[in-house]
Amino acid sequence: LSMSNATQVVLRHVGFNLSGNLSCEVTTDAPSFSTAVVSKELMVIGEEFLPVSTSLEEPTRMYK
């Protein structure tokens, strides 16, 4: 997680079975407790020695 930030999550040491629909849900603190959920397709295509990152910048739905 040290390579992740507010707009991207870095996944390391993942297997082929992680391929598929990946969702990220973020909720803010009180008093609003707003939540954003983003879903993207993830395809693991081989082993990589460097971390691979994906950015989920645009929320697909947001609700309070």
C-alpha cells in the first residue's frame, strides 16, 4: 500500500484468479459519510516483477 495514493491502488503479487470485476469503495468521515464506488475490469496476464497500478479516478456512482 505504500505506493498507493488518493487516486490509485497498487496491487502486488496477484495471481490469475484475481482477474475479473474489481470494485473499490471509499467512504468519507463524519458528518457526511459520502461513499463512492468504482468498478473496473482487471485482467492479470502474466507475472511481473515491478508493481502494476491502475487508477480509478471517476466514480461510477455516488450516494450519501
